[in-house]
Amino acid sequence: MDDIDDDSKLKLVGDISNVTNKQTPVINADKFFNDEVHKKIQKVVFDRYGILYERKRGEFSDGLSNGYVGKYQILKRNLFFRIYYSSNGYINIEFRKKLFQQNDFSFFKFNNESFDRFNIGYHLYVKLWRGILNSKDEFNFNLIRKDLYAKLYAYNQMFPVGEVDDIDNNISIFDDEWGLFLADKVEKRAEMKIIKTKGTHQEKKFFNEYRYFRSSNFEKDVIDWFNKRV
């Protein structure tokens, strides 16, 4: 190893990562973990925000099990991209499967503003999920998923120069605005269904949130609405 250059060393590490590991199977996504772009993301996210971007599965597991780091300091790679893209307005992209494995950076920007939006989005995401998990109400993970990620962009638009510490104070204001947004769409979007009640056969409107959140209209509606609130 001492006799070869850095590029050759990186290639060797990459080759090793592609062979079968006898203890943990190597999946296709693991082949990309040593790419320079992921190393750069890991450095920026840690240096600026103290968050550990897990570019390789389980790389921080020892630190977690030994109590050196908390679970909310470690961010799995697919979740990182979902939060990054949705916080920066690419809500439909975050809905794709296996974002890390796609290794596509067409919409990725290495600038402070994009990363700062990610950071706010990440802390808001943690807060929202904690609220969901602590709720006694039943909820549908598939229903809430795109709705939740869209809120990361919407919040960043409402508070473009916000700080993490401001989230607790701003969340009620944001919830009110989100409620107004949905109320407006209930009256305007085609995801509204007309059903007839039994017996009287009277028509009653029913808004199908699941269908709306998954529609192509949803991203455009969120961006249009919250861009006007800036």
C-alpha cells in the first residue's frame, strides 16, 4: 500500500467493497459509498452541523452502541437525500425509491444555502416524526410520507433565514398556514370525490388526501402556495 499513489489506493478500496463480504452481504448501493461526492457530503454535513451522514451501512454502529453518538446524530444515506431534495423543492424526487443507489446528482447543489435548508429540514423532520410516534392516533405511513417531506420545503420557504432553535416557536404559525393551504386545495383539486349517502342519496364531497399527496399536482401546489408566502 505504501508504494502506490492515492488514486490507486482509492480504486483498491472500491474493488474490495465490491467483493462478497463473508459477514455482511454487500448490496449494489454499497459500491458507491467511497465515491468522492459522498465523502464530500459527509464532511460538509459533519463540519457544518455535527450530523453523521452514513455513506456506508453501519459505519457508525459501534459509536452508537457504545454511547459515543446519539441516534439522531446519524443520518442514513437514503433519508439524507429525501430530506435534502424535499427541503430544496424537489418533492417528487424524494418519492423515488433507492435514491442513494441511483447515484444521480443532476439536481444536487454543493452550496451553503442548499445545505442549510437541508439542516433545517432535518431537524423539522425529527420533530414531526417524534410528534407522530408520540401520538395515540393511528396513522398511515404511506399517507403521511409525501405530506411530511413537502412540509420541509414549505417551512423553509416561510422562514428562509431561520435557525434550528426557532422551530419550536415557528411550528404553530407554520401549521396554521399548512391548514390554509390544504383547505384551499380541498375546494379546487380533482382529488375531491362526490359520494352519495345511503338512504337519502344526497351528494357529499370527500377529499382523498392519499391520492392528492401522490399526484403530480401536489409538488406544484406546495411550491406555488409557499412561494407566495415569502
